[in-house]
Amino acid sequence: MKVAVLGATGMVGRTFVGLLEGHPWFKVEKLVASERSAGKRYGELVEDAPEEFREIEVVSLGEFLKDPDVDLVFNALPASISREVEERLAEQIPVFTNARAHRYDDDVPILVPEVNPGHLKLIEVQREKRGWNGFIVTNPNCSTAVLTVSLAPLVEFGIKRVHVATMQAISGAGFSGLSALAIQDNVIPLISGEEWKIENESRKILGRLDGKGITPAPFEVSAIATRVPVLHGHTEAVFVELERGSVEEIRGAFGAFDPLKELDLPSYEKPLVYTDVPQPRLHRDRGRGLTVTVGRLEESGSAFKYVVTGHNLVRGAAGGSLLNAELARRLGYI
Amino acid sequence: MKVAVLGATGMVGRTFVGLLEGHPWFKVEKLVASERSAGKRYGELVEDAPEEFREIEVVSLGEFLKDPDVDLVFNALPASISREVEERLAEQIPVFTNARAHRYDDDVPILVPEVNPGHLKLIEVQREKRGWNGFIVTNPNCSTAVLTVSLAPLVEFGIKRVHVATMQAISGAGFSGLSALAIQDNVIPLISGEEWKIENESRKILGRLDGKGITPAPFEVSAIATRVPVLHGHTEAVFVELERGSVEEIRGAFGAFDPLKELDLPSYEKPLVYTDVPQPRLHRDRGRGLTVTVGRLEESGSAFKYVVTGHNLVRGAAGGSLLNAELARRLGYI
Amino acid sequence: MKVAVLGATGMVGRTFVGLLEGHPWFKVEKLVASERSAGKRYGELVEDAPEEFREIEVVSLGEFLKDPDVDLVFNALPASISREVEERLAEQIPVFTNARAHRYDDDVPILVPEVNPGHLKLIEVQREKRGWNGFIVTNPNCSTAVLTVSLAPLVEFGIKRVHVATMQAISGAGFSGLSALAIQDNVIPLISGEEWKIENESRKILGRLDGKGITPAPFEVSAIATRVPVLHGHTEAVFVELERGSVEEIRGAFGAFDPLKELDLPSYEKPLVYTDVPQPRLHRDRGRGLTVTVGRLEESGSAFKYVVTGHNLVRGAAGGSLLNAELARRLGYI
Amino acid sequence: MKVAVLGATGMVGRTFVGLLEGHPWFKVEKLVASERSAGKRYGELVEDAPEEFREIEVVSLGEFLKDPDVDLVFNALPASISREVEERLAEQIPVFTNARAHRYDDDVPILVPEVNPGHLKLIEVQREKRGWNGFIVTNPNCSTAVLTVSLAPLVEFGIKRVHVATMQAISGAGFSGLSALAIQDNVIPLISGEEWKIENESRKILGRLDGKGITPAPFEVSAIATRVPVLHGHTEAVFVELERGSVEEIRGAFGAFDPLKELDLPSYEKPLVYTDVPQPRLHRDRGRGLTVTVGRLEESGSAFKYVVTGHNLVRGAAGGSLLNAELARRLGYI
């Protein structure tokens, strides 16, 4: 299948490109970026670009939209311009997007393939309602992706409430998103819009698809989001109240969580590994960035507490989106 | 009053010495450290020692104990050797200590002067029970100090439960406590014993003194403690459930909290200031390190959430202990 | 004297304002910033502004130029707009500027007051040539300021050649000048234009004023400039070849360097202190940021080597400029 | 060939083990560490140990020395105990060591295979003189390794003098070698013994082997060594005076430097790559850590200046030593 990556020179776009190197199903045909980058070779623009793609000539978004001519689009453009671009492309082509533009639409799934694969069915609603040949599948915000992978095995114990404090990496803010002078030797407990996203996206992802839409999960999620001086890897301290379950049972459920193993997706890795002390620098690259590391599980009063860490650019963005596409293909949606 | 500082060359000891420069009530007579440092001038051992104390000859603990000859002791020794040393000194001399050795004794207060000044009355129980002329007053663990200053104004709203995730500074681990290779570009969600301390010390501090002991506060406190690459200043993300109260009322209570203002203690600073986005590097030195900064208060589902940051070596250790001594003197205990 | 600070909300501007708090000679009358900031109180724009200036209403540059009405201007505007602004102001008012716009003009001194106070005489040339009532005095680039303070005591030994590698702090790039993702866990050996400035400004500063201009010092200066993950404080590794002198003599000259002591300038601090191991975090605030720390002096083959560190925003920018103004006043130029 | 790694749990030892994973010539038979680690599986001691070695039971040094039974030893023990251990082993077995214990012996080469492969001939001197069946080959100190790879292509231009300022990574100090509180937000311009090593080892490496010993290269090397807050990768700012040559010629020599290409060593990578702005975080892993990155070459007065960066644990330690062993085998010494 011929694939295009939109926003291919940004942080998330580069991660898409890196993950698509040597992919058995998806062949990168077009790398799309801003007018300024158009006409340059990708290797000129991205110093550590994979050999395979260094010679590809980057095209501008305007040029690309005139004649996409690919079978699949991965979108890493900013949210501000994504809504229109995605809708136009989805008329003909499946779009897997990291942008938040359509995440909260009733007929668009926020997909974490190991967590809510069934939500892919929304594609049918979407096509019917919008008359598209293609479709849009979003992945969640990076913190939500890491969180929901750790919450999925807890669903069977009856989640009643979640309190989560995030310690998010610098690269989550984009290449120039954060001034060194702001974050060095500091913690910044403000990431605009992030807490709302975590609270609402996770409830949609863990919600129930019935008929034509998703009913958000009925439990409360409350988040405090902070930025810390770490390059990559979001770490989250989680307090969760459950209907039932013991530390042993939960630990067992964490360890056993491997729901898509049988599907043999090309990029699939065990999504969750338990380690005594999860740490972003040590564990962010586990499973080529797709494995989330959970640990420090303890019962504490009426709640359980644990810590989870995962790669924000891979599990939390490009890698999750790629898995979404692989799942969609395996399940026959593309 | 003649004062000795035990452990004067460590991180907390230096902070004591710095705060005692030019103190109107307490005159540093003795700086006590290990055998290895004994006989050297303080200025040789501590590059940035205040001019006032540079020429003082450091004495060894053994030497000091033979003939303390001071009116008051500040203790910054490690917990391991503090129990015995403190008990021996307290027979004659008031001891204000940062060590945890006696914190959990029934007749020893963990004092945060703005939060539980009434607990000083335990001194009487202590003297009676132990037959001492002196006494022991402890300050809490650094994270607990910062947390309880922010919880004190919430007591009137009926605290039901507290979930707190800490992001603690490197200096909390002592000068050589943490390898650079461990913490650089990382978050380490394990600080040995810390969570237990936060959970139990805060309930003792906010507990009720009746007759001869303290009944811990009846609410749950659950903590996840992490270390982040910040030099000084512990930051804490707090979820608190209350019986009643609104964001406006709580914000008002934070702003109004200034309980010892009238006592005119020499080192007193407003203990709590509300700021939109509290940040350790920007706010740790507020009020010469004694002011805790709180912000980001929001209602979130059934809980309120906020962030608080404060200087772990000052508010969380030496500064808190010094305020304890000032309060004890003002109230006539010394 | 009534004073204006141009560019008062940037990194260097804030440093000017901080240093002018309670100044015995200079009273801040006007704080000038961009159109966007105009009309706001300074305390709204700069969180940690000194109490004294919080209520001052910031004026726009356009507004200010219409009617400066001050006796002295400190300029912290970017170089790009400084040339014209400074020339217009200098027609009537003395301008002390951190911008590089006029540094390389024949009749404008680059002044480090302890190093080349005699160059102030260029003011006379300037006034005569340009017909101004005011004048322009520049301070050097931050790395050059630190370097030349350490080179000045070596002049008597006959400087033949200087090789210097700088390790410069983040704040030298301005508040948003450097992305956290670029510098975290990294060294960036490229600071645009910096090496040229160090090489040429230091030779002008150490040059000889004869008649109407300055002949640059006859020795070679070669610089490699790098950025390191340090907040404030530029550190420089210096190799210097001398005509004569021993380690003891040079060390003595470093220690004795205190040339303006007798002038009793309000902000003056000993400009150079020798310490075994100079380090930016430990020593940048020495002498309120005006003292440069030198150390590790050794003879090594045909050269001497040493390390020097100093505060880039104070000694290397606003503080140096303020000392320039104080010297100019003491010497009767204003 | 059966191989043992001594000091297998330290920073350099782990790097040896990582590089030996799947090695076509060398099979790790024994992992040797302290008494404390003996008896444990390697995977228990080193979280990220390669799968291949996780189950190997670590043996103590004492146990190992009783019956080494391997064909080759890689030594990553501390210098303090290495002298005796290496001499005892070398009686029978070739030893490739990162320890400095024997580096300065007349009959022991400090080998950088791309730089001074001919020095391997000292093995013959060594065997004859000491009556050993085995031998000792050392690799240089980490900073020297990076420096000499960049100097080797300059030899043809006649090196007259070298001034080098290093910015060295934290991991060069070993796992617990450096306190986070010391280096965070700081530069520490003191690394004990390092400058002497750089100055002397580089002259030995670039020296001439004649008859039975090495005459150090006749040029001066002067070094200032600093530690910076970077995890891995030493960066060096180099000023070099040459007899002849232009920027173009030198740049060409840097680019062409690939001396052992024909030998087809299993771990060989191009040793030197020219990049505009070499940076430790971006380039330390080039060529799996064996490639040194050079850039910023300019002529500056009577010298040339450039910047070079390379991985201190790979190129500067274990990787260099492994290449030494591969070269020795290819040339028939083992």
C-alpha cells in the first residue's frame, strides 16, 4: 500500500517515517511538509533520516492535496490545519491521524488498538453518515495513550475513579515548543488543554460502543499535568479506585495483558510490561517505544497506586497510529 | 541564647547555619560535624559559609557531647545516630531536630508551627514522662512539610481524602545521595520510605492533641513519591476530597492563611502564597525559602486538585526547625 | 538622574531593572518595551519585578522616543533596531547599551570599566565628530566581558596569543532563544557570530587609544564557542601564551586586580577572585554577579592555562553597562 | 575464541558485554565481577543485559583467577586492582584492557587501531622481555581516544601544537562517580588526572615505534578537562597548529580517513565523519558508538580550530578495546 506522511519533518512526523522504514505492508510514497521545505530532499531536512527515505523529495501540502494518489495517509500536521485537510482526504482515503481535530466527533474513534479495537466499527457509521470512501481514525493525546494501556487490564476489576498526575517529556511540546530557560531545573505544572484531554479522551476510549456512538466510561478521571526536564517518555502517577481486586490479581492482569498477540501485526509489541521501578530514560525505548512500563503497584487505603511510563512520540503518537492502521488492515477496513 | 548545630557540614546543616546568620535570638556557638572535619575552620569545609561563621573551629560529635554548654541544639545528623544523641542531649537541653528518629514517638510532636502550634504542649508530657529538663521537637519530612502547609487551610472544609504525587528535588537526597547518571534526563518514582512518611506524618501533624497524645487525623492520605531533575524545591500534585467548599472559598482560605503573623517571630514569612503556576525554580526562594507556593486550584469531579511547591531544605528542613524553636521561645518553652 | 531602560522586559532588561533597585544615583523613570507590553504595569509583565518598580506603567518605544525626558538611557533592545534608536537618542542623551550595533564604530568604546577605563575618552571624539550632546558607550558581548576581565591582569606579562573555548549558558540566548529539546543532554558548538565577537571585541578592549581611535591589541585571539545546559554563567577554558611570567606571578596578578577600588562606584565589586575550581552554578552570583571567578591556573608547555566563569547577564551585560555609567559619571562625562 | 569480561557489571563492562552480543569471533564464556555479585545471574544484576547473556552466572575475580580457561580477556576493572590481575593473566592469555595500569609501561602499547596499528608490534617486545605467552594491550583514556582519531589525519600536515578543552560526559565518571547535585546546572572544570593523561597518552599514541620502544610525538599537547551535564559523549574543542595545509585539505583528510577498511574487522565502522555541528546527543551513537564526529573546522590566525565528539564508553573504552582485539587477531597476534 502506498502511504503519505503529512507533517513529515516535525517531531511526530519523523517518528512516523522512522517506524515505516522497511515496513512490510506500507510503502512511503510521499513526504509532505510546509511550503518552505518543499522541493528539498528529506535527508537534507532531517539529519538522521533513514537511508531509505533520504532521497525522497518533500512536497508541499498544497501540491499533495491536488493529487494525493496514495492508499493511506498518516497525519502529523498541527491540529489547526488538520480538520479541513483530513475531511477532504477522507472522502477517498483512510486517514490515521495524531491531530486532535476530529477526536471528539461522535462518529470518529480515538483508537488504542490493544484497548478498544472494537471502536473501529465506528468507521462504518462514519462512512454512512458522511458518504466517504475513506475514513478518519485518531489516536489519543500522548498521556492518554500511556494511561489507557495501563487502565485496560483494570476494567475487569470495576474502575470507580482515577486520579493521575503526569510528568511529561519535553518532546511532547514539539521541537521548539519549550524554551530551555523555562524547563531547565524546573517542573512546569501547566500544559494547555492537556488535563481536559486526559480526562475526556480516556473515558471515550474506555467507553462502550452501542449502535451508532460511544457512551463514555462512567468513572471519573481527574488529571494534573506537569512538564519535567526529560527528553522523551511520559511518566504518570496513578491512583485508581476499583470495585474489587487485590494487588496480586492486578499485577497478574498487568502481566497477562497482550490482547492482539494472535493478530500478528507487523509492528506489534507486548503493550505492557511490569517492572519494579519504571523510569522514562531506562524504559521509553522498550518494544521500540510501543511497550508501556508499569510498576510500583501498591494498595493504599481505599485505592491502588502505581506508576506508568511510555514513549510519548511512539506509543503516544506515531507508533499508536501505525498500529491503528495495521489493525484496520488486518480487520479488513482497508 | 547559645546554639549548636549538629551535622553542620551536610546539606541541611549548612542551611541551618545560613539561616542563623545575624539571628537576633540565637547565637551559633558550636558547629558539630564528623571526626574527619573536626579541628578545621568552618570556612575551609563549606566554601560559601557566611562570613560570620567562617572562623569557627568545627568540633566532633564526641567532643561536643562531653560538654555541650549551649542553650539549644539544632540537629541535622542522619537518623541512624540521632536517636541516642538526641535523648542524651534532651536530658538537659531543648533539641530541635530534622532527623526522623523520634518523630513517631507518642510524646514527641512533629511540628509545623503554622499548622499545629498547639502540639508544642506535648513538651510537657515529654518532660513529665521522661524526666528531662530539655525536650525534643521534630519537624516533618520535607515533602510532608510542604503538603501540610497547603492542607492546613483546608481543614475547615472537612478533609476526607488526599492523593498526592510528589516531584522531589535532588538535594532532598543529600549531597552525594543521588548519582547524576541515575537522575539526568529521568524521573525515578522510588524514594525509600518517603511515601509512608508523607502518609503518616501528615495525619499526625493534622491530628488532635487530647490529654497526653495525638490522635491522627481521620482522613486517608495516599502518596506516590518521585525524584525529578530539579536542584531544590519539592513540587506536589494534590487531589483532595472535601466535605464542603468551593474553588472561591478554598482560594480565599489559601490567601488568608497567615496564622502566626501576630507573634512576630524573627524568621517568620507568610507561609502560603497563591500563584497561577507554581514552579520550583521560580518560587523555591520565596520568603527566603519559608514560603510555600500553591496554585492551579480547580474542582475536578468529586475532588479538588492543586499544585504546591516549596523549598525542601528550608521550609522542608532547617527553616521549619528554626521556626519551631522561635515559636517555642515565644511561647515560653525555652 | 532620571533613567530609562529600553527593552525592559527581556532577559537583559530585567537584569538592568533588578540592579537599579535602590540605586543611589540613578532613578528609573521609564521602562520601555514593545507595543504589546505598553500600558501594562511592569509587575504584571515580570513576575519577580522589584517592589519599587511593579507599578510603573510600561511605555512603547515609539511613545518614548517622542519625548524621552530622562538624563540617561540603558539599552537592552535587540541589535536589529538599536542602531537607529541609539543614534537618535545620543543626540541629546548619554546611552549605555548592551546592543552590538555600535560596538565596532571607530569612535565608540567597548568598555569594561576595570579593563579599559581610559577608552571613555572616545566620548570626546564621538561628540566632536557627530555633533552630539549625548554619546554612546557599549559593553562587550557576554563572553568577551568575562574573558577580558581575566586577561587584563595578564597584559603586564606580554600577551602573545589566546586560545579560548567557551561553555556558555542558556540565558545568553534570550528567553526563548534556545529550545529545550536542542540543548538538554547536549553541547551545541555553534553560537552564531559569537567567535568573531570574542576575537575582535577583546582585541579592541585591550587595544591602545591614540589620538582619535583605538589600535587593537596586537595579539591573536582564537575562540570556539559552545552552548552547554547551564542556566546562567559562561565558563571559559583559556590557553594564553605570554612573553614572561610564572604561575606565582600570574596568580598574584589575578589576586591583586582591583583597579577601580578607589573610585567608590556604587555597584563596584572586586572584579576577579581566584578559586581552585571555578564553577558557574557555584560562583555566578559572586559580587552580585559582577565578580568573575578564575582558577585552575597551570603552566602547560609554552602556554599557561586557566578557567574563568562569570555571570553572563550581569558581568556580561546589564551589570557591566551599569558600571560603565557609574564610571562615566564619576569621571565627569555625565 | 572463549572470552572473559572482567568488571562486567560496571559502566564499561556492560558496554563490553553489549558489544559482544552475537560477535562472530568472540564468545563470552565468563562474566567476572565483585564477590558481592558472584553467583547471581547477569540478567539480575544488569537490567538491560542482552538476552544472550542474562542467564550466565557471574563469577568472582578470585574464583576466575584460579582457573581462567578462556582465550582472551577484556578488562574493565578499576585501575587500582588491575596491575596485578593483568600481569598474572598475561602470563598465559592476551589481555585487552581499559584500565590505565600498564598504559605508561615502555613495552605496552596504548592502541587506537585506526591511529597506530603498528604499535601492536610492541607485543613481541613485551613477550620477549617478560617471558609471557599472553600480552597486554591497553586502549587510551576516553578523551584521548576521541582526540587522537581526529588528530591522526592531521599528522601528514605536521602537527606543531595542540590545545584542547574537553567537555566530558557524566558516564565517564562511572555509575556513582558523580553526584547529581554537583553537576546539575553546572560545569566542573576538574577531572582528576585527566589532563595529564590526554597530554601524554596522545603523544605516545602518535609517537614513533623504533626498535623496542615508542618515542612520543614531538609536539606539545595542552588540555583543560571539564565535566558537563551530558549523559554520554565527550566533546572537545581543539586548536591545532600545523606546518602546512589548508581548510580544504584538512577537511579532505578528515573525510578520507578510513585506514582499516580493507581489514574487514567485524566491529569496524568508519572512524571519522565530518558534520557541520557535531553534538554529543545527536552523534554519540554513530557507527554504534565507534564513529567520531568532527566539524566546525576553520582557520583562525596561526591555528586551525575544530570540534570533535565521540562516545566515551564505546569509542573511548569498550569499543576501542574490542577493535584492538579484532585487529590483533586479524594480524595474527592471537
